[in-house]
Amino acid sequence: RDAELAVAICKGSCKAMSLFSAKAESLIMMDETATQFRLYQPGMSISTSTKNANVSAGAAKLAAAAVSASLRTKAQAHNITLLDLIVRLYDLTKRIPEDTTDESSNKNVISISGQDSSVAVIAQKQKAIQPALRNLESLVDLILGDYLAAAAKALEAVLARMHRENFSSGDPSSTQYVNISLDSDVADDREDVIESSAYMDTFGDAVSVLCREHLDKLPNQHTIVQRLRQRLLCRVIVLFLRNVCMIRPLDSKGRLRLVRDLTLFEEAILPLAPSCRQEKTDELANLFEELRSLRKLLMINPAYENENALKSYRELVYTKKTRLSSVLLLIFASAPPELRSPHDQLRMSPERFGEWMDKALFSSFTNFCFCSSRITFTTRPVADVS
């Protein structure tokens, strides 16, 4: 029958694509330059102003060298060219069942016997091509997995510069919280008079370089690439949240600066995954919600003897999908100096502590979130917990 012949052809095509996948895998360049990113170099921040006549020749050369260092390598360009071919084949393969079973089309029409419906035939074809699609997906992950993981690592190095900045004036009287409710606009009003941190300016430049020289050159029209870019965005948000929650010492002015930084960060990261403007994965949506919750958590004193403030804190912690790791690390930021932070206790830098968390708790690039399970609400008072 024609339907059985169509399914047999799909299986034959699947075998041919398996051979293609094996050949394509052997062509992927896996040397160290394939995951090399230099998103920040001294002088990069002035690269956009080299057209100004007042810029010295030395500064212009420094800026040019910084831009040159940020360009993608030959190995990266080779792999992305191969990636473009793979995702095109993936999309064409995925459309085979529907395209070859469309009775209204004048081309590639396959007649179906009386007892076989077009829906059933499409389902059989989809089952037949699944191995080929999985092989192609594995190739895409092989190329982009390490590539985007290295990009996230490069951005983390820029974000880690926040630990070199001072978020405390040293005035004991300035360590008090600014207490607000969930509906208060105090934080938003004060953001306008607080300057952003230096690391955020550098981070914005780094994101621009990454998008211009790397991400914008990917085959972004394909859904599978858009999905992986959202995974990159998830990873960058987790790294940022982790570093923010480890900052110590932290006074009220420092908190206001961080609130401002959180707002700027949310705007700066959108180019990493433009598709998230239309549709977000559940994990990405939760992380964006946590970003906004953290802005409020930074402004609320959990020990403040005000029922409204305590209610606001509980609501943020229990119902706003705040990860347990963020809450725990943020508690240490408010602790007295005698209580050392986890990374200090382990004698690690914040960057090294983050690597330790990844290695200890995650097994792959897809498992982004430390303690990814959310805090579950309990009606039992804290004092009753043994």
C-alpha cells in the first residue's frame, strides 16, 4: 500500500540521516578556540567612541585591539556554518510527515488506502523519523551546548567584578533596612537617584559584544536554536542572582544600588534571547519572577517587628518562586560579621564557590538551578520547626 511505502521511505531516509549525523559529528571542531570568548578587554568601553577626534591614537589602537580580540575564532565560525546546515536539515526532516501527506497539494501527494486516515499515516511517519531527529538534536547540543556554556562563563567573569566594588559605607547607622510593602513604589522612586554600579556598565558592553559577534550570527530563525538561547539566558540569570546574594558587607545605600542594578540587568539580558519577549519557558519565567522578587527582598527587613513587613517577606519567599539558595545566601548578607559566609567558611572566592556549587549539585548544562525546587509553603510557625 502507498501508506506502507511512505513509512518505509521515511525509515530509509532516517538511516541516511544517521550516516550524515556521524559524518557531521566528525567535522565538528572541538579545540579550545571553539569555546574561547573575550568579551571584556581594557579599552573596550571606549571602542564606540573612536570616531571622536579627541580620542588619542593610543586609545584608538587599544580599542581596536579589544574589538579584534572579541571576534569569533575560525573554529567557532566553522562550527556555526555546520550548525546552520544541521538545523536546516532538522526543520526539513520535521516537516516530512505533513508535507508528504497533504492531499490538497499538487506536489508530493501520497495516496492513502481507504482504511488508513491521513492522521494515522502522519503519526507512523513521525515515529519513523524520530531517531533521525534525535541524532540531529544531539549534534545541535554538541555544537551549541559547550559554546553557550562558555559564553555564560565569560559573562559570569564580568558579573563577578561586583565583588570588587564597595556596597557599604562603613557607617553602622547605614546598615538598617528600608522597609516597604509589596505594593510600595519606594524602591522604584529611589532608583532614579542611585547610580548604577561600574560592573553593570561593563556587563552591558559584554552582552553587546557577545550578541554582535557571536549570537546574532547563529541560525536564530530556527526554534531549536531559540530554545538553546533561552537556556543561556537562564544560566546567566542564575549566575547573577547567586553573585548578588553573596555580596557582603551590604548597607541600605548598597541595597538601593543593587535594586538599581537588578533593573538594569533585566533590561541588558533581553538581547541574549529575543524570543523570550514572545514566549518564555517555565524555568525562564520563574527566574524573571525571582529577579523582581529579589528587588523587594533587598528592601525588607525579615526581623522588623511589623506584621505587614513580615507578611510581605513571607509572600515573597513562599509564593514568588524564590529559590532556596537565593534566600539562604541573602540571609548571610544580613548576618553579623562573626557569622561567615559559606564561601568564606570554605575559604573560596565567590567565583570558586559558584563552581563548587555547580560541580557538587549539577550534572549537566541543562540543570541550571541550585536547589531548583521552590520553597513550599507551610502554615506551621517557624518556632515550631524542630
